[in-house]
Amino acid sequence: MPGNETGMPGINIPAGLDTDGLPIGVQLYGSCGREDLLLKLPPVHATHVG
């Protein structure tokens, strides 16, 4: 069941490209009411993955 139907916040983060050059993403969900934690992830991800 999609997170938006359960009230869970979710975020998609780019994770690179596959061998055909198509984008790959990671979808993460957080606990209800904890959007703040998810919104901190993209800058951290960019720092470590590039």
C-alpha cells in the first residue's frame, strides 16, 4: 500500500544511472509525523554518493 494512503511520509532520492543510462531512484518512508527526518536525507545522500 502506498505511503500516502497510510499517512506515512515518503521521499524519492536519485541514486544514479543504470547501464542504459536510465535513472535509478531510492524510495524511503518515515514514521507518521516525521517528515523532518526524511527532508534531511537528500543533502546527506548527495554528500556521500555524489
